[in-house]
Amino acid sequence: MRRYRMPVVVTASVVGVLIAALAVTTSLYIRVQRAQARVARLESQMEVDRKLSTAQRLYAEGQYQAALSEVEAHLLKDGSDVKMRLLHAQLLFDLGRPMRMPCGR
């Protein structure tokens, strides 16, 4: 048994290091994936905020039709932003247009 002690210890050490490396690599991969998802969400929100800012600037300048076009273009693509919907409602109200409410919302 003494004759095989050293190869067994070396093999066990190598296997231990490989398992530890796999655990570290996997945890880092998961962290990177989560960070990339966060970046994608922030970029998307930044784009929405940029469009909202443009529409609000147009609204403040009295260019209601241009602001309405900007808002409706965004709402057709992604109608989930509450601030954009509120600005849309305000523009329709200011322009004297009736609200078109889709069913189920």
C-alpha cells in the first residue's frame, strides 16, 4: 500500500484542483451572464428614457403632434412603459383626441 501512496495523493490532489477550478469557473460564468443581462436591461431602459426625453422636450416646446408621433412610434414597438403611456394620454387629451384603449388593458 505504501508503494501507491504517492500516486494516489497526486491523483486526488489533481482531481481536487480540477473540481475547485470547475466550481470557480461556473460561478464566474453565472456572474458574467447576470451582469450582461443587467447591462441589456439598462441599455433598453436608457433607450426608453432617451425617447421619453425627446417626446417631453417636444411637448414642452408646444410641438404636440411631433411629440405624439414620437410616443406612438415607441408604443407600437413596446407599449409597456408607464411614463410613455401617461405622456401619450396627456398628448391625446391636449390635442382633443379620444383615447383609444385596447381591450384587456
